[in-house]
Amino acid sequence: MDSERFASVDAIMRDFAAMDYICSRRIATCLFVAHHLGRPILVEGPAGVGKTELAKTVARYLEQPLVRLQCYEGLDESKAIYEWKYGKQLLYIQLLKEKLHEVMGDAQTLEAATARLHAHEDVFFSEHFLEPRPLLKALQEPDGCVLLVDEVDKSDQEFEALLLEILSDFQVTVPEIGTIVAMRRPFVLLTSNNTREMSDALKRRCLHLYIPYPDADLERRIVAVRVPGIEIALRDQLVAFIQRIRRVDLKKHPSVSETVDWAKVLVLLHANALEESMVRETLSVFLKFEEDIRRVEQEVTTLLHDARAEMMG
């Protein structure tokens, strides 16, 4: 069934558009190759261009659960892969205290008692007491899943090393139990906002996909799908203005998601055209720093003129 869904690049583009995700041919080609080669994808690009949304759409497309690991500085295996259910272990120990004498039997020395206990220690370090975190949970999904390792660039390089076994062999090693192999290989996407460079070892294990800010034509299509009630003229003016804004030296440029948010706000305000006064009143919807707002406020008239000129040209 999965192969039917990934039958061709054109089919992926068509089916994703039907799910309101407008993807370029480059994105569709990368998904096609990743599925047929069984390779993870490292998706890089500015924040807000649709990287996380891509993973969510793939999960819907495959009709599989999305298992998401949100990365952050200091993330380790106890939060990402597994940890032991220490509370449950202690509870069982308390409940089994009365069995302790039976276990110890006639052991007369400390060495003999320790040996008896060692014979039973694996009982408390078995899968029954193992708490799977997102990475292990993804490997244990019997019908497969989409694994999203989100904002991997926010994690430490030590965490990258933990990922390598999963990305290469789709398995994890738990010292007390052994190697746990994926019941069915997950479709893996890692996202990065390029806050730091990923290691060569991680990149070698992944296909690379860079999603830039969309061109005007693609952004118009995205807005039309995400904000179906918007007037065509307003949509075109809004996108032209956002495209022009991205060429200004700002602390943070508007993302695609912020373009969509602004379109929704203008529709809510019953706008039919992009008027200068309304632009000034709604700058905070797509600009997130006060210094950026002040700078654009000073240039709104010129930016609107340039955007309109580009539309006409």
C-alpha cells in the first residue's frame, strides 16, 4: 500500500496538494527516493517554511502515527531512547520482600547471598520494566510510523552520536537486554533550522533536503490553500509585499506560516486590498522583533510601491 502511495513524484505532489500541503518537485522527489531506499531525510531551512508540517503530512499520507522527539540542549538517552521504571521496580521489591528469605535459602556468607541475588537481578531489568521514549517507541510500532526528530540542531553533539545506530541500522542497544531491532522501519525525518552545523557522520546517513522561503508563485498557492476565503487581488498583493520584506535586512524575516497568519488576519478584518494604514496596524503579526517593526514602519510606503511595481512588471 505504501508503494502505491509513493508510486511517482507527480503522485506525491498531487496527493500532498489534496491534503493542503503544496510541495515543490524537489521535496516530492526527496520523499520518493527516501521511501524506496529506506533512508532518513535531514530537512534544513529557515524556521517556519513547513519542515515540521511536512512530517505531519507524511504521517497522514501513510496513515501511520507520528512519533515526535523535540530536541533541546542537554537531551540524553533517558529522555530520547529509554529509561527504567524505577518506581515500578521499587514497588515490586517491596511486594516481594517476603520472598527474599526463599531466594536467599541457606546462604551462609555475604558472597553466597550476593551470588543468589545476582541470579535474579535480570528480572528487574527486563522489557517489563523498560519505559520507551520516542526513539525506541518508533522502533516498536508494529505497523510502522513516521519518526520526527525535530530541531536536531538544538541538541548536543553527544546526542547526535546516540542517533547514529538508529539512523544506520534502525535498532537500539540496551546493555541489560541486548539489541532491539525495529519491527518495521519508520519513515524518519530530522529537521534543522541551521543554528549549528550537523556532523558529517549524521549527514552521511541521511538524504539532504533544503527548504528555502518559497518563490512568489508557490507562496500564492500556499496562501490560496491555507486561506481559501481570501480575495485573489489581496492574496497577490500580500505575497508580493512579503517577498519584498524578505529582502530587507531584518533580525527575523517573515516565515511562510506568518504569511498565512497575516492573510487570515486581513480576511478577518474584511480587507479587500493592501492599504498602508492596515499594513502598519498589523505588522506585529509577521514581524517578531520591535526593531524590525520600527524599520519596516519607516519604509512601508516605499516597500508597498516596490511590491506593486514588481507585480505589474
